[in-house]
Amino acid sequence: MTGAAVLAVGVLAAGALAPPAAAAPLPGRPGSTVQQGLDELVRSDGMPAALAGVTDGGGRTRTYTAGVGDLATGAGAPRDGRVRIGSNTKAFTAVVVLQLVAEGRVELDGRIDTYLPGLVHGDGIDGGRITVRQLLQHTSGLPNYVEHLGEEIRHYEPRELLDLALRHGADFEPGRGWKYSNSNYLVAGLLVEKVTGRPLATEIDRRVIRRAGLRHTYFPAPGELRIRGPHPRGYYQDSADAPLVDATEWDPSWAWAAGQLVSTNSDLNRFYSALLRGRLLPEPQLDQMRTTVPAGAPFADGARYGLGLVGTPLSCDGEVYWGHGGSMTGYETRGGATEDGRAVNIAVTTQPGRATQKRMEEIVDEALCAAERPGEGVASGPEHGGERTSME
């Protein structure tokens, strides 16, 4: 979520921390493209830690780590540790909205004013012209509230954040362009709450997290600053030459429906795989979710945006993988799943520049292309103890 890093400044009490000068080789399968890629993210890109989960077509997940999970103590990164997953949250929010569409409680091409009368209005902004679909696909023209946040670290209410956006003019007329804007998902979250009469966090938990069997994913409670369970520390860097500063514990409420969730790589693999297998949405709504338009920054070249879901072409066989990715103060995630059940997600513990993001995308591409497909057989186990495996 570009521009959000300024929010970390007020909560960094731990002081500057130095990254390791070089990453020592970590255990992993010989020749593993994923392990090699993670090692390179640490050695060459300066990431404090990198973590990955790879699920093959037989349902087996392997986890990988590189680097240091806590620069103050030198402790290694926990395998499959929890991280703030940023804008992957949008896929969860979109699933809930599309479930409401399937239930006949929301019309995908219905106007926002139908559900939230008078809420979305401003300079060139008219909720009577913006549809639910346009919110989920970033074609509404709503300006991005994140670009107008200050440096104050505190709890934010969704409508307070939306007001920041509505003070500015529309980026374009609804349906006349595409621009990534977190404001769209504020409105989508408010729509869920209005239609269901329950908090968005409750609906995501019962409709998505529990249904998909996600064991390490949660929506932080109001005022919850710490990350639950095993997790690598996240770090903020003011510039490429600046020291890394601990930014793990802070209030994520400014991201809400657009980016507040905490999860693990293996849970993200499980989520996207369950979604593509039709476990979370009926076929008509899943088809709508995968109906795309060309996307620009912050996504990979050739990526197309559906309804909270991004299709990215693979370098092999003309395939596409589906995911989203996310950037949040202290963490960055990239990855997704293919139609046949292969899935890869990668996390690093600071927000990198575009060159490092591209390297992460290349690792995802290589791993998905190399992963065993259904029917090819599943390896009996890791070659030695550097990986953890489980059946997902």
C-alpha cells in the first residue's frame, strides 16, 4: 500500500538496527529455486528475512526461510511465521461481497447509493453512479485516501479514512479508467457491514477464514498492536541508505478492509486454492471475480485485475496464477495459486523497492512453473531437514 510507510515513524521505539552483513547458507533442498531465491533476497536485496510456502499439485506444502527474524537478538525467522499481509485483505473482502451477491442481498452492478445513501459524494464523486463492481475492480475513480494520511499513529475509523479521500476530486469518471485505490475497499467494507448488520471482521472470519480452514489468519481487534503467535519482526527503512528500524507493533486500523489482515504463507496458499476450487464462491460469482481489466502499478507486467483478484501470466505454458499480494509497514507479500492447485507465497520483512518486488515475482513464477502438478506424484519428504512439509 504505497505511501503507508510514513505511518511507522511514530511507533519506532526500538532504535536503529543493523542487518546482517551477509546471509550464511541456510538448509534447504539442494537446487531449490525457492531457497536460492530467498537467500538472494537477503544477500543481495538486503531483506532482513524472507519466508515462503510452496504447495504442489498433490497438496503438500513446504516452507522455507532465509535471514534473521529478529535483528536485535539474531534469532532466525520462524517457519511459516505470521506477517501483516496488506492488500491480500482485498481478496477476502471481495469474497464476502460476492457471497452477498450470490445470496441476492447485493447487486454487483447496483449503485453504491442504493446501500449507503449519501455517503460517497464529493468533487466529481457520485455514489449514484458508482457500482459495486467498479469498487471491487478499481474502476470507480475514487481518490486513494492513503495518499493523504498524516504521520499520526492512532486508531482510525473507516468513515474517517473515507472522509480523507472525499476531500479530493475524482481521478476519473466511473468506468472510464483504472487506478488502484484503497478507498474502494473502505466503501466495500462499509457495504458489508450495512447489508449484514455485523462487523466486517466477523463476516470475514465466519465466511472466509473458517470456511477455508485457515488456522493462522485473523483480523486484528481494535487496539491490537502486536502480532499473535510466531512471527518475524518487521522493519521500516526511511531510504535505501537509512538503517532498519523495528516497526512490528503498531495500530493497523488505517488499512481496515483494504489491508488489515495477518496471515502466513501456507494459509494464503490454502485461501487462494480454496477460492479457485469453488469452496468459497458459487461458479457464477467466481467467474465474475476472474473477469479482468488491464492493471498497472503496483502489479507485475501483464497483470490483469478482476474483483479483488489479480491474474498474472506465468512464463511457462501460457498459464495464469491468481492472487493479490500486499505491502504493509514492515512486510511485503507476493504470490498466488494456479487453477490446478499449485500455490506459492513469499514474504519479506520490510517494504522493498520495485526491483526487489520484481525479484519476488520471479521467484513465485519459477516456483509455480517447477511445482509438481496433480497426477505427477508427490515426493515422500524433504531431502534433509531444512524444510518443513505438511499436507494441506
